[in-house]
Amino acid sequence: MKFALEGPTARGEGLDAAVDIWWLMERINRRDTRMAFEVTRDHGDGERCAHPESVYANLGAALRAVLTGLGVTDMDAAWQSLLDGNTVGDVIEMFGSKDAGRA
């Protein structure tokens, strides 16, 4: 992996960033603003998805990058776990690589 957060300081900063990003995403989504869903697309089950150029989608990309740097390998499962209410720290523990962060 080209972008890995290794060592306790870098991993701690990565966790803090991931928590902050997730908080922003939840806030934007809760308010249902144009930042969250600039364009609504139907997935067949009525579920909306964020426009790829929206603030929400870009924050999602940033969160995925940080989680990847923290060793998360199954992003779909990690994402669903976040949506289910698990904390960012728990998600990293559950879905992160066991070798990540060992310097």
C-alpha cells in the first residue's frame, strides 16, 4: 500500500481525522442539504445516492482514503458497519489489517 499510516502518532492522527470526517458526513446527511444530495438517483429501491461531485461524496472519498491508510481492507463491510452505528475506532479494529501500523 502506497499510503499507510504507521506508528502511534500517525495512526492516532488518522483516527482523529476519520472521526472528524465521519461526524461531518453524518451532520450533512442529517440536515439533508444540497451538499449531501445534489442529484438524486434511484437505485430501484428508492434509495438515494450522493452526486459524485457533492461535498458528501468527497468527504466519503477522504474517509475511505484515511481508513485505507489505517489498514481497512474490506471497505464495503466497514462502511456498512459505520452506517449501522459502530464507532470509527471499532470499524478500524474489526476491518483493519492486523499488520497495519506496526513500525
